[in-house]
Amino acid sequence: MSQPVLVQIIGAPIACAEGVKDTWRDVAHWAAGQLKARFGDDVEVKYFDLFDADCPSMPAGAQLPLVMVNGEVTVNGGKISVPAIRRKIENIMETQTV
């Protein structure tokens, strides 16, 4: 495979009674570990805080967390689903080898 599949995860800190938590960043880091264990160097995972200067533009109607795989929305709100991301990566890899 020439270029790794790019997974971009966009989240934001969450305010709660105990202060501000960076839960989505923690989950994204865990998901990145799972995806790297399965796909190795064939996948690149990047996390962005919604307020980061280099955060990718979000499509209209997008909700957090937002996961894009090679620029295509894969998860829009709810939770970061590793199985959904994995299936999308597998589909991309299958079409690249055909």
C-alpha cells in the first residue's frame, strides 16, 4: 500500500462538575492503538480538538465526535466506534488492492 489510510478524529473537551475532561482525546488515543495493532503502518490516526487551528473543516450538520476516514464521514456524533472505523478501512484497503 502506497499511502496509509488517514483517520481523523475530531472532538472537544467536555465541561463537568469536576472540571474539564478530555474524554474524546483519551478514547481516540485508545482507538488509535487498536487500529495500529490491526493495520500497522497502513493506517495513520490523528486527533483534533475542535478549536485547534489545524482542525479539518467539518461538514454541515456534523456532530462531535466526528470521525473521517480518508476524508469521508464514518462516525457523526454518538461514540467513536472502532468496529465501524475498522470496516471502513478494510473496504478502502480492498478497493486499493483490486
